[in-house]
Amino acid sequence: MSSIWRSLRTWGEMVKFSHSVFALPFAMMAAFLAGRHLIPDHHPGWLHLLLVTVCMVGARSVAMTFNRIVDAGIDARNVRTAGRPLPSGALSGRVAYVYLGVASAVFVGGCWGFDSLFGNPWPWRLSLPVLLFLCGYSYTKRFTKWSHFYLGIAIGLSPLAAWIAVHPASVGWPAVILSAAVTLWIAGFDIIYACQDIDVDRREGLFSLPSRWGPRGALMVTRMCHALVIVLLLVLAAVAPMGWVFQLGVGGVAVLLIVENGLVRAGDYSRVNLAFFTINGVVSLGLGVLAILDVLFVSTIP
């Protein structure tokens, strides 16, 4: 039993469950926005939220596990990543595939739950195409410098998917705008993260904006992406519609993104972890909580 627990803990470290904080709050935000169309409560029930969480954790675990399997050889040749469970031998490839299968089953099972409990077949119907799309990211860095935006789209699907799961009939511009904002936010800070591996990417023949355009040009793209995020969130506030609590959150996000982009400069990546993990965690959690409070207590039902 202790060996199984150690294996699970190692896998959890490999897929970094803590990073679910980046996407899950936006999925919950979308669930509450979609829930405004549910009669008579006008908010999602606990079963909706539980299934959204199960699907989110399952989908992210599939994507991360597959990425670690595909990149194990590259990670072994990168000093920064050589200590990860697969290249270091702490977790075998066979066990990783087992966990990949389990995570896939969890995701598909959660999608099926929306059909069996709420009569909504769309999550179940879309589950396999979504998994294939998520896994496809692991190969994009081998042929395109725009892989950051593929990752952004993959994670940006989470609020759109949550909206479809809770109330598919109400999917419209608010869901699309929210997903677009998440896409650009993720793509922007993934570019920042990729600055750490410029030399490795060039040596391995991998594509990333920092390795192809240089850090200065790549970081300029990040700044443009994050500026557009604020624009999209303000548009969302108008079309959803959202109230002053959400708008206050957007102002806070603007300040945090300015700080984030000021922390990392071409040639100085010592504060990447602060920019990548800490600030983005505050962005997602803070905006997610304020958006849900706004939906429940401030904004009007459209």
C-alpha cells in the first residue's frame, strides 16, 4: 500500500495538481454564468460544480501525463527538467501510461455524468475529441513557434466546456469572449515560462517564440496578449452583463499583469517562477471568486 501511495504522490508531483488553480476558477466562473439560465434557481447546483471539477482535474491530468511521456527524452537532456519523475526514473513509463488511462476514464466518466444526471449529452459526445485535442499540444513545439497559443486554446476551452456542460442552450458571445481571454492569458505567460529554455529549445530543434524571435520580441507578444485580456474582460463585463464587483476584479487583474510583465526582462529570468506561479494564481483565484460573488449578489440575470 505504501508503494502505491508513493507512486500516486510522485504522479501528482509530475502533473502538478496545484496548477489546476490556473484554469479551474475560470471554469467555475463560466458554470455560474451559465447557471443564471437554469430555472428556478439561476445558479448551478453542487452536482454541476462537482462534475465540472472532476472533468477539469481529469482533463488536465491527461494532458500533463501525456506531455511528460512524450517529452521524457527531451526533459532528460535539460538540466532544469532532468529531475522530473519520468527522466529521473522515479516513475516508470508503464505506470505513467496506467495513470494516463485512469485520468482519461475519470474525465470521460465525469462527462457521462452530465448526460446521466442532467440529460445533457454534449460533454459525453465531445469528450474524446477534447482529449485528442489536449494531447495534441505535446507535439506542436516540434513544428510551430505558435505552440503557446495552442496551449492557450487547450486551456481556454475550459470555461466554454463548463458553460456547455451546465447550460448548452445559452452558449453565446460571453462564453466565447471568456474563453478567448483565458487563451491569451495562458499563451502570454507560457511565453514567459519558455524563456527559461531558449538554449535547450534551439539545441533540440524545438519551436518556441523565445527561441525563434528572441526573448525581447517574445516578451513583447506577451504584453500584447495580456493587454488584450483586459480588453476582452471589459467587453465580457458589458455583454454578460457583470456588475461592479467583477469590474473591480478586472482592475486588479490589470495591475497584476502589469507587475508580471515587469518582473521578467530579456536576459533576466530569475523571477519567472514569481511571475508564472504566484501572480497568475492570484489572477485566476481572485477574478474567479469576485466573478462568482458578482453573479450571485450583484449582476442582474440576463
